[in-house]
Amino acid sequence: MAAIEVENLQRSFDGGVIAVDGVDLEVDGGEIFSFLGPNGAGKTTTVRMLTTLLRPTGGSAQVAGYDVVEDAAAVRRAIGVALQEAALDPLMTGRELIHLQATLHGLPPAEIDDRADALLQRVGLTRAADRRVGTYSGGMQRRLDLASALVHQPEVLFLDEPTTGLDPVSRMTIWEEVSKLNDEGTTVFLTTQYLEEADKLADRVAIISAGKIVAEGTPASLKAEVGKPRLEVAVAEGSPAACEDVLARFGECLPAKDGTLIVELAGGAAEIAPVVRALDERGILVESLELVEPTLDDVFVEKTGQHLEESDEPLPGQAGRVAE
Amino acid sequence: MSAIFSRQSWRVVGELGRRSVKQTFRRPQLMAPLIIFPTLLLAIQTGGAGRAVDLPGFPPVESFLAFMLAGAMVQSTLLAGNSGGIALAVDIEMGFTDRLLVAPIPRFSIVLGRLAGTAALGLFTAIWFLAIGFAFGVKFTEGPLGVLVMILLVIGSAVAFGSIGAAIALRSGSASVVQGMFPLLFVILFLSTAFFPQDLLLEPAQTVAEYNPLSFIVDAVRDPVVFAFSAEDMLKGLLGLLVIGGFGTVLAARALQHRLRTGG
């Protein structure tokens, strides 16, 4: 059974602003699904609808088999949610927050202490458990937020930009925890504006722009759609023309850039070793050799004509636009 | 609404109420209006205007402090309601309310939890001012029963004003808007019988005070201290609580519905 099924989901706001414009999705149970897009693309609005915080203005969505409008209470029992910018009360302690969350989800009082201890240990906050959240670092707050979302062992976990603003180490820690949760069978719906995050974590990725999904698939299949890995070769000694002859045997040569020869490898990254051997046989000495694989940003560019990092400000015709 | 009254729902209300009380005690800017301001005002007024009791037309009271206690208590509950509203608005601003809204709980339990906390603060302020009264020799004319009635009325008053604070917080979603009500509360307070007998007020304040629901509440709280139980004053006090609390609750429910419908 699909963990999340979304059909033609729409959300517009007063003034005719369309944030989500006919999104279709299907997320299988047990997968990590990443929703990738710039600020204002419609990611958070979609998550808010799927988590019952916002009513759709069109279309339908089911989460864990329940309709988000008709069976909102059942959806809330089945999901865990860590919203953007961990909404934590700085005056509470970590342990108090987990206790509150456990009560909200109806855990029997006798089980709450043990559950809180286990979760705090899981996210490495045992020693900080009785400190006020306001004294936590950003990474600690995110980990606590994640722990609180897990208190009732949800079937589907929604993480809205869980690592935005975190340092690389904290980001890695969150990634590891998300992977572990997924290994344990939790379906994860993750929004992000970080290409690397989607690439590393997700089984499948949907790219959203202007409230519409513009591409969907596994990271590998999406990247394969926009081109093959390129090998960039700088010749130290020997004829560039001879080098180009060799490279042409492995794929289409692209225009050289600053003296560096570029070939799109028809057989992918597996052909690096044969290329090196062929160059060596021809006596060509190589100064540097670099494999450049397509990224999800290339996919984003291909589909929207913009780089992901450039598209924080919605352009005309992008998300948050006014209905015509 | 039936789900609101399940055992689990009351557990949630209790837990949210507990959080609300802790939040107030941990945030000095929420605590100050409850205790420090009303206590200072009480000290200044009783110290500086204590001879007001000698004015012709001032009701026969044992001391000006005895007369002022009810006003200080109701002032404190008024500000407790406002502080509760500010705290709820802060929750909305920082997204904490979303955490509650994605949990499988009746939505109105968020408001009830806040009001439960405000009720507990009402109890705290009642005890505080009663302690001041005892410490300075105020004799409660209706004895322990009078004190109990007084405490219950003060708790009711905190809940009623808390519902108004919650309504404003839910409708505006802005702590500064709720905080902006602060001066207005003082106007309403001074245009009541909280600090001065109605007969000694000048027009139009006298007429406003006569119909101000706050006067009804203050008078009902004051009776067991300085006079004797009066069925009429008690009924008017309960009516005042009912009008303010009912109005606030309906407004809060509608504001919550609006927030849920529009998503913010």
C-alpha cells in the first residue's frame, strides 16, 4: 500500500496566490521520498496539507490510508512531524518536551519516562535532557525535534527542511538518524532545498517549482535523464589531438574548456580505467583527470531553466504567483 | 465536542495547563504583571490614599487595604488573562501551536489547556493577596467560607479574562497586538469599582462603572471581605463572569476555527 497518495492537490490563498498547483504523488511504504525545491516553491504548503495543518483548496491526499480532510484525526495518529525551524519552547527542558509530546499522543503515563529516556538516548541528548531548550545548539534542537516526532512510533515521518541552517556535522548526524529510521521501516517524506541531502538520502526525489512537480524519479534516473558523466582531461605531455582521438573512442567529445578536453562517457563512470589505460598506451601524460557527474541541480536547470540556488526569489510564473 | 471530555483529552488539558504555569514562572515578563504590578499599586494606593476611607460617602470599611484587596485581585487576573494571551500568541509566532495541531487531540483543548493554566495562576494570585491581607490584619467578615468564595470568584475571573486574551491571540497571532491591549485593560479597570467606590466617581465614570461587568465581579469578590454576602452582588458577579467568559470563549472558538480554516 502507498504510504502517501496525492492527486491533483491544490492550495491557493486570498488574493489569488497559488502555492500548490495540481501536485500528484505516490510514496511507497518504507521509502525516503524527498521533495526538492527552492524557497517558495510550494514544499512547505504541501507538507502542511499532508499533515492536516492546512486544508487543500482542490484535489485529494491520503496519508497512511486516511484522507487528510475526512479522516484528519486518523492521519494525525499515524504521522510524526518535524516542521521547519524546530518549533520548540525555549523555556521547556528536552525531557519536558518529550513528556508533553507523549501525553499529546496518548502514551500511558507509566510508559512515558522509559520512552523519553530511550528517545533522548537515541538522539544523543541524555546529558542535556534536563536543560532548557533555549540553551541547545541548532543541531541539538533539531535532534530533539526529531525525537519528539518519534514518540508514538509513527508510520510516516514528515521532515520539513530538517537540516536548514545547520553546520555540516549536525547535518550528517540528522542524515544518519533519518537513514536509521528508514532502515527500521519508517516511511520518510523529506523536504529540502539542499541537492546533496536529496541525493544522499532519498530513494526517490520530486522536484517542485512554481507549485508544480517538474521531475520525479530516483536520483540516478533523474541525473541520467540530463546527460552522462563527463571526463575532463588536462594533458601534461603529448598531443591534445591524439588525446582527443583516444577520448572519442569512449564517447562524444564536447568543446574543450581552458585547454581541458571533455568527453561524455557513453558507458558511464566504469570507463575511467579503460580511458586511463588507452591514454597510457598512446604515451600521453595526463596532468589531471576529473569525473564530473550530472547533479540534481543539472536536472533542476534542465527542467526550470534556473539553478536551484538562484531561484530563492520566485520569478514571474513561479510559485506564489497570482492566478490569472 | 464529545472527544473534549474524554479522559485522555483532560490529561492533555492538564499537561498543557501545567506547561502554561511553568512558562509564566520561567518568563519574568509574564510573571511581573500578575504579582509585582498589582502589589506595587496596592502598596502605593493604600499607603498614599489610605485616608480616602474618611471621605463622605465612602462605605464603612475596616481599612482601605480591605477595600482595595478585591481590586488588586481582579487587576491581577485581568493581567493574567492578558499574559496568557501573550504566551499563546508567542506559541503561534514560534510555531509551537502547529506542534499541538498535528497531534491527535481535540483542537479546543489547546485553548482549554491555556485557560487551565490561567485558572491556576488565578488561584496563586488569590492566595498571594489573601496572604497580604492576613499579614496586614484584614479581617474577612464572612470567615473561611467567604475566603473560599472569594478564591473561586478570582479563579473564575482569571478564566474569563483568559478567554478574551486567548481570542485576541488566536485572531491576531501576534504577541505585540495582545500586549497592545495592556493600556486598554487599565482604562477598563479604572472605569470600574476596583479602586474606588462607585458613588465617589465623577460622571461619566460613575455611569460606566455602574454597567461595567468588571465592577460586578469586583463587588462580588469584595463582599466577603469588607461587607457580607449579598445575593444580588453575587448574582451580578456571576453574570459578569458569564458574560465576559462566554463572550471570550465564543470569540476564541471562532478565532481558532478561522485559523484552522485559513492555516494562519
